[in-house]
Amino acid sequence: MKVFIEKKTISNELAQQMILAAKAKAEELQVAVDIAVTDTGGHLIAFSRMDSAPLLSIDIAQNKAYTAVAFGLPTHEWYPLIEKQPALKAGIVHTPRLVVFGGGYPIFHNKKLAGGIGVSGGSEEQDRLCCEAALRLLTI
């Protein structure tokens, strides 16, 4: 009988580095964003709000990271899964903290879930590019 399950988690140091990488990409794109990094439980490890980033995007960034880690799935992959299922599409969007558009990614280490990152404040494409810039740190 297994008594314990080993879980990965992202360090605060790496979370801060990811935020810096996402900010650098946002500056390159000339957009102000909010950036959230969570652990596997969806709990905030690090957060940053760039000057002039939308206030509403604070919660959206955190919810994107939460959604990504809760299902181990990038948030942009949600809508294609539900778009042709009317009952699911109408109902699941009422799930608290669920985001079904891009800008949230799970963070994996050696194929194990270690956290999530969410960016909000730009277009869906800009938010995704900022996340992807942060995730590139994991391949260095």
C-alpha cells in the first residue's frame, strides 16, 4: 500500500525568473500584463503586475494559472474540447476559476506537473507569447 505520493513543485526563485522572462516579452510586445505562477495546488508562489496592467487581469492571470495546473492543460486547449458539446459548453463555464481562453500553461518538470503560469492583460496571443517566453527557461 502506498502511503505517500511524491509531488514536484516550482521554487520561488524559478517562479521569479519566469516572471522576469514573461515581463521582458511583454515589454518587447509593448503590452502591460499581470503574471501569476502557482504550485500544483493552484496556490500563488509569485505574482507581478506591470505598471498600467489592467486591474481585472490580476484575477484572470491567477485563474489562468489555476486552470492550467488543475487540469494539466493549457487554457487555450479548453474551448476546442467543449465547443461542440452544448450542455458542457453552457455549464462548465460556470465553474469557479475556470478560464477557457489562452494565456495559462501548466509547468512540467520531467513530465511531472510542478505548477502553472498565467498571464493576462494583452490579447490572447500576447498573453500566450509571454507564458511561452517564461516556459523556455525550463529548456535551458
